Amino acid sequence: HTSHDSRSIDPAAKEMLRIADREGYATIWERYEKQQPQCSYGQLGTCCRICSMGPCRIDPFGDGPSHGVCGATADTIVARNLARMAAVGSSSHSDHGRKVALLLKAVANGSNTDYRIADPEKLVAVATRLGIPTDGREPAAIAGDVATVAIDCFGNQGEEPIVFMEKYMPKKRFQRLQDLEDTLYRTMGAKTGFLPRAIDREAVDILHRTHFGCDHDPLSLVAQSVRCSLSDGWGGSLIATELQDILLGSPTIKPVKANLGVLEAESVNVVVHGHEPILSAKVVEMAQSAACRAAAEAVGAKRVNVVGLCCTGNEVLLRQGVGMAGNESHSELAIMTGAVDAMVVDVQCIYPALADLASCFHTRFITTSEQAKIPGALHIQFEEQEADAIATHIIKTAIDAFPNRNKARVYIPQHTSTAIVGFTVEEILKALGGTPQPLIDLIVKGTIKGVAGIVGCNNVKVQQDFFHRTLTEELIKRDILVIGTGCWAIAAAKSGLMDLPARDLAGPGLRAVCGQLGIPPVLHMGSCVDCSRMLNLAGTLADHLQVDISDLPLVGSAPEWTTEKAVAIGTYFVGSGIPVHLWPLPPILGGPEVTKILTSDAKDVLGGWFFVEEDPVVTADRMEQIIMERRAALGI
Ligand code: NFS
């Protein structure tokens, strides 16, 4: 075994890993060791399994074959694999968004009465942005129109760009992408689009063009990856965020607790894990019902304590102030506490290993989506039109499990940190007095040098939270405001970086600003679909200054990234004009041309590009350097 300390920097994780070793529970870390050495062709992206003449592998050192059986080069293979990752990642975010759009439609036409329009103000704001009339109209009528526009973004068969992108993307960026299409058409004679036509279409386009014998041109494959990813960031994810705010309420700034210490020895503990707050928000709501409270008391529990993991945890954290049990690598550790009565999951980022692990305990591991079934789990299908009843049934299942809890095996590591969360664009603007101008002034003066957006997961190849925490600390030290989402945000919350005293870790400029505004130096903007909030913030600044996003001192990072969704996010940041750092290595280095396009050519074409770096301090240096170069170009 590697030592506990090399697996995680989180104190709660270290305690739980000691128990895992003692009890012999398998973990991601242990299974990772058993996978060594991992395939280097896979790491470089140069294995192809697309047709049955393969699988083919291209030797990166030039010793073996240089072409697949069909003649595909390393660059073709790498670009196709990358495009498929972008398509899967975009589809995951966007399919989530689709469900929210369909639910808004159902609420608007009265066919769903378990949900309601929780934030009419946000509804009017979204409708206004989309050019939908609101004056004197009933919320349901407006909501119906908003839902129709959103649904149309998925399946429209026209050639014009999707409406949400057109209405939300800052003008200069939209123009640049449009001009780019014309330029590439003129110079390459190729029809290469960057503006997505429909969300579903761009993903299907990738499935088609990466079929045997279609697109073999690395540039064209990368361009379509960008278009598909943009349909996620300015389409599917944006729709998820905006419509969830309408249906579930917009997040507000509030303090919460983060880490495994949010589990309660005396209560029925329900962990919601996955991504869709349509489910998790209901579980939180129903846990407070008189019936559930009475049922919990009847089995001798203090109450039903719902806590979150991963992005659905972020959703209920932001809106309902629910405690956060942890990020991706915490999911097994939560069950090992022996204090989880039910873990309720929907879609995405759920280890199948959780089913086996839960069976070592009294824990009910409950799947709820037909898109994410897991052998060994108890499946309770979630249906939006019976949301209240099904959420109640789920909680009762947890309550029924509570008496089977073996108290002698319960160990809850007593670690929590306070985090101030809920920094949506609306809340940031409110804190600034209603306009982005004060933030712009601070950046112009250099009090804040720029803004870094950090996203992404945990990855067993990186000590858990180490890169997230070190990079974040290094950036705020350099007077760079850090914003972000996803499992990074959970890492930051657990590390105390989202609490007010963390301002003492910031440079003098940022520290003063935090003191003045009463905010932490590191801002939680939400779940991974809420990366759209970061795009929106960037867009708000760009439009206010009448510049492109790529002119602004902004930079992104996905340290500890794991999933295909992270590929989509990184790619739509780049396509939106934001340079993005990545670690671990993306599986592209076996394709020299693809690597050059993404790390160098993209700079001129899109204004955003990728760079790879293993050391967090060097990463912070490079991010600062990018910010300083952009400041210089703006003459500030
Ligand atoms: Ni984002 Fe969020 Fe976490 Fe990674 Fe998964 S939960 S959607 S993909 S692992 S940050």
C-alpha cells in the first residue's frame, strides 16, 4: 500500500483510509495500484477500437506500425478519441439540461404539480434575455415560452446557431466565432463551423464523423469538438443552470459545513450523490415533512439528516444550505463510516464499487435513474410527476435501515469546515452594488490582477485535493480572485478556503477587497453545469467593456480532472477564449498535430488554448503570467 498521506491531504480521508486498510475495504486507490502499469497507448490516445479490423495501436517512438489497418495516423486516432470524449461529456451535461427544460414545460402547462416556479424574478430575467415578452403575462405562460425555446435548442434542424448561445454569449465572442467560420471556409475551402446548430445534433455529428471511414482530419475533428463543447457550455449546461434556478430557486450567499463530519451519529443519514437537483432538492424538502420526521423519531433517530456528495451536493448546498459530505474520492469513504443509512444516486460520477461496499454495511444504496443502473443496488425509479411520493419513499427506506445500523462499527471523522457559498452572477453583482464596474475598477487598478476559474474532479493519479488546494492558495497569494465549481469547489470548501479568515492567505490587494465586501477570496459558483455561471460572469464583464472574453485577464484550470465532462468544459472554455491548464495529462500527446492545435494554434484562432503542468506552483506562475500578458495587452 501507498501511505494514507500520499493518497489524500484531507484529514477526514486520512482517518477513513486507515480504517479501510484495517478492515480490508477496497478503494479507488487500491484498485488503481492493481491496474499498474497502465497502458501507455491509452495514455497517449493512440489506440483505436473503432472498427473490427482493429484494435490498432500506433507506436509513439516510431518503432512499430505508423498507421492503423485502414491507414489512420496517430493524429487521426487521437483526434477521433478526443472528439468522442467531448461528445460524451457534452451529452451528459446537456441531457441533464434537457430534463430540466421538459420539467419546466410540464410545470408551465400544469401537467406536473410537484414542482413550481420557485423564482419568478429569475424567470422574467431569463425570458427577457431570450426576447420573450413578459409584461402583464402569467408566470406559467412565460415559463412555457422559455421551455419551448430551451427544448428547441436541443432538436432544432436549422443551420442557425442555438438561441441560448446567441442571447447569452457576449457579442464580440459570438462575432469572432462567426467570422472564423467564414475565414476557414475561404482559406481551407472546408465548411468548419464553431457555432452550434443544435445541442443533440453536435454530439450526433461527432458520432457520425468518427465512424469508420469519415473525418480523418485532425483540425476538422478538433473544430467539431469545440462546436459540440460550446453547445454544452452555452447550451445544455446553461439551460440546466438557468431553468433549475427558476424551478428550485436561485442560490443565495450562505454559510455551510463541508466534510464527513456533517454526518450525524444520532440521525438517519441520507447522502445524495450524483448531479440532478430535481431529485436531490426533493429529497431534502421531503426529509423535513412531518411524516418523515415522525417516522425518524419512531425508530429512535434525532432527525433525517440529508447531506451531499459531488455536484448534486453542490446544488442542494447552494440552494438549501445542505451540508457537504465530500467530493468524488470521498464517496467510498462516506459509506465506510457505517453511519450512512442510504446513499441515493442519480446519474454521473458514481463508482459502481459503491454497491459492493454498501453491502458490507446496513447502507441502502439506491439508484433512481434508468440511465444509471448499478448491479447490487436497490432501484427506486424516480418520476418527476410523482416526485414528492417517491422522495418520501426513498427517505422511508433510509429510516427503515437505521435500526440495522451497527453502532459499534460507526466512525465519523470529526472534521468540518465552514464555507461561504452561493456566489452566482446575480449574487456577485448584488454584492458589487448592481454593476460589474467596481470589480472592473479593482482589476484596472491591479488590486485584483485577474480572475481564475477552477473546475473538475478528484483523480486517483493526484493526491486528493492537493492540486486543488495548493493551486488555489498560490493564486490568491498572487492577488488573483479564484472562482469555480464542481469537486474543486468542494475541495476548497473542505480546506477552509471559502471561509472569511482565508483572506489572510491572500495577497494584500485581494485581502483588502475581501475585508471590504465581507467575502472569502475563493468563490463557490456551483455544480459543474454551473460552469455556465462562470461563462456568464466572463460574458458580463466582456459586454460591459465591449471587448471579447479573450481580451480579459481570465484563466482556467482543471487540476485533478477525471471525466469526459471535464474535457467538454475545458474545451468550451478554450472555445470561449479562456486559456485552460490541465492535469493529469489528457490522452492526446501521441498525436503531435492535435497537441499543436490545442496547445498553440488555438491561441491565435480562438484566443483560448490548453497547457499541461504537473506542479501547482509552476501552474500558478503560468496562470499569473497569462493574466499579466492580458493586462499588458489591455494597457492596464
Ligand atoms: Ni464535474 Fe460534478 Fe466531480 Fe468531476 Fe464528477 S461530480 S460534474 S465531473 S467528479 S467535478
